[in-house]
Amino acid sequence: MPRPAGEPGLPTGVSRTAVVIAQAREAESARPDRLFDDPLAGPLAGAAGRIAGISEAGRRAGEHFVLRTRFFDDRLREAVAAGARQVVLLAAGLDTRAFRLDWPEGTRLFEVDLPGLVSFKERELAGRGARPTCDRTVVPADLSGDWSSPLLAAGLDPDEPIAWLIEGVLMYLTPRDGARVLGRVSELSAPGSRLAVEHVNRAYAELPQMRPAMSRLTSTQAAWRSAVEDPEAWLAGYGWRASVTHQADLARELGRPVPAMADPRAVGPARIWLVDALRDDGRHPGPPARTSHDTGRHLRVVDPYSRDTHPHLRDTDPYSRDVDPHLRNTDPHPGDTDRRQGTTTMPFTDENVRELLLAVGLDPGTGDDALERSFDELDLDSLARVEIATRIQDRFGVDVEEQLTAEATPSLMRELVTERLAATGA
């Protein structure tokens, strides 16, 4: 039976995005012309707590998730066909490739992700009697910390080719953390290793169409923090020969419409990079050195993860003014006093309500009638409503989560909170 999101062990924050992806894979698996079959996606999404009433932006993202899944399926198949017998999925989420793909005999697959998500996933898979089609090992670790030591301890052999997949995660890391991940991946990769990776450029993160989604991601502690402008040059610095596939070309190849979020006619220079790379030369431990044009000798920089070393990395911190001025301060009630400390707070006004709506992804251009329109009409899904209810409870000490249905309006929410505050004597 599905349990409510937020229960200990269930995906939260960045891990919560894995539920949306699993739902997209479930929907694709139900199509007669499906690009892949993922029978475990639906049960895992249900157990994690489905995100009901996904917004239009979320549905458009689902088209991307489907194409991305098939693209990386094919890249991993190519890698093992070429002889790789080690596969590593970094930030695996609710990925089930270990169960749904046909792996050659002797393939070892490692899944690395946060301990809480790993525990949840293992419990659910075991309860369903799921059996992998390869030798599968899970490695609880945080990519912002030391993940390679436990991976090596689990049996990864850096002297043999490895097929790496870094799907849907690098944009959530800071440029520094992303550089560390790529540096360590490169150190561990013998010649013949393959790397499949996804990233975005800054123009994509700054698309007006993406502002509601970016706001919502920020509100759930899943903000995008970096972008890459030239993935081929970026990966070349680590010793990889990379090629980029445009989503429009991939969609046409697979007989699908070009997703609106990847159509150059709609997004201009904005790009979601789908990259495949080969490690076919000597090892390059860590980020590249800079070359002095005066002497031709290599000069090590003081900070090997600085932007001087990697000019292709760009920080897209959503709190930055030049990314989205509406996100400079995501606290919907600045200056309020925490009710949990037993002191007073400001009234719950229309201005407070609108600030809450903006914080979870309301389009800033929405008219003055926003308070009288339903959450569904405002394109604010269940995840956004849960976040609003959480903020209200944290700041005002009242629980209105059950009342924030898709049909409810912000005006009704304001009246409800005001009544409950009055009842408590606030």
C-alpha cells in the first residue's frame, strides 16, 4: 500500500524527482509502441508515494525522460557489446536497468545512491521478489562526498573497462562537486571505458518556460546548481572523446514527436545534452592542467576545480539574481517570528499567500485573480501543495495539508489558516 511522501525512508528532496521519472517510465511501458518496458517503475512509484496531478510542464518533461531512458539503454547495450563487463549507475534513483535489460553473462552492475533511497528501494524490490539479470551490487553513498571508496570496496575493478551512467544528476551538483565526480570517474576508468551523461546549458536553465519548474525544484531542495556550455570540450579535459546527440534528432530517429522543451524552434540555443564518450587514451587523473602559451609547459592551478580550469562549467544557482529575480529569497514570510517559539507572527495576508505561490512555482505573470483560481488551474501539482502546507505548518503552526486539494483555491487556504490562527489565539 502506498505510504505518504515524507515518511522516513521514502524519497525526499532531490531523490523525490526519481518518482516523477518512474511515473514517466511506467506510462511509456503501457504504450503499444513503447520504447522500453519497465514493469517495476509503477510499483516503485506507488510505494514511494505518487505525485498526483503532474503539471503540464511535468508532462512535457516526461517526454524527455522517455527519450533519455531509451538513449542511455542503447548506450549501455553498446558498451557491454564492446566488451565492458562492469556497469556503474551513479545516483541510480529508482532505475531498474539491472532487472529489465538483458545483460551478457558475467556483467557486474553497481548502483550508487543515497543510503535512505537505497534502503527504500531494496526493501520494495525484495518485497516483490524482483530478480536482476546480472550480478547487481548496491552502494550507499553521497556523490558530494567519498563515493568511490565504498564502490571499490564493493568490488569495482579500475583495471578493467567500465560503462558509467550519470543520468539526471550533474545539474543538481555544484560546479566543484561535479568536477570532483568527473575527475574521480576518469581516474577509475581504464582505456575502453564508456561514459554516458546528461547535462544542460545555462540557456536552458534560464528559459522562461522553466521558471515554474526551477522554482518548484528549489522549494523541494532539488535546485539546479550547474550547467555546461560545451560538453565535448569539457569531457576532453578529462581524457574522454565525446559525442552529443540532439534530442530533436533522437526523437525523429525513434519515430516520436520532438519534445517542446527540446525543439530549437521553441527554445532557441537552450540545450539538454545527451552525451556518449569513450576513454581511448592514457589516464588523466583529475581535472586538466592549464598550458602556458609562453613556455608550453603544463601549469597546475591552485584550485583544480576552479572556473579558470573549467570555463565550460557555469554556476546556475537559482538564488542568483541573474537566473531568476523572483528566487532571491525563497522564505515566503521574511521577518516573521516562528510560532514554535511561542511568540507572535504577522497576519496571514494575501501578500503572504502570493509569496508562497511564487516560491513553489507560480508563473510570476499570473494575473491578480490567482487567489480565486484552483491549484489545478494554477498548474501547481500535489508536490507544490505539500510544500505550501509544510511551510505554513513550520511558520504558523497549523496543518492544512489535507484541505489543499487540486480543486481548492489559495483564497480558501488563506481563510482556513486565518480561522485556525484565530482559534489558537494568535
